[in-house]
Amino acid sequence: MMKGVDQMDRAAKEAETQAKREYSKREALKSTFESLKGNISVMCRVRRIKGNESTCSFPLEDTISVADRDVKGAVSRKKFAFDRIFEPEATQTQVAGAITETMIEEDRCTPQEIGRLLTLSALPAAH
């Protein structure tokens, strides 16, 4: 009888040790996730489609609603949220300025690195 109790006691201690290890891992992952979560800004730039048909609307400041057509031709709208949305009227200068401002404010890049990024983004696309 004592042998069975000792085995159960050891098993309980082992399970408790394992649970503590897993808890520590989870806390470390949670901490890493929380620190990374604030380091990502997602911006969307909407470009005008040729023709007059508008497929996008902007119901809220940082939300875009996009018309989606299925294979049968039925139209539904899907909404997406971003940290910032640039409507079709936004200029390249406005977009670049906002990106620069965000990166400097959040200390993600030095001004020199941002200059290189913006120079590359302003190059004409290869056709």
C-alpha cells in the first residue's frame, strides 16, 4: 500500500514540476508576443481602379470595406481594419511622410535607414 502511495506522490510532484515548467514557457511566450504585438503597424494604400466602378468604401477612419464578387456574380462586402488607410487621393509624399513619422516615433529605424527605404520605394517599377 505504501509503495502505491509513494508512486502516486512522486507522480504528483513530477506533474507539478512539469506544470511549472510549462507555465514558465507560456509566460515567456506571452511576454514575447506582447512586446512584438506593439511593434507592427499595418497601413493600407488604396489605388484607383481604371474606370468609374468603386469597389472600396471607408465606413470608419481606419476601416475599409471592399466589394467581393463570387463565381456566380453575387456581391458581398468584406471589412478590413488597419492602423492607417490612405485613400486613392493620397499622394506619394503623404504616404512616405506617414511611414517616416511612424517609424521615427516608434524608434524602429534611424532617419538614415528610412531615407534609404523611401528612396527605394520611389524608384520606378521595372516593367
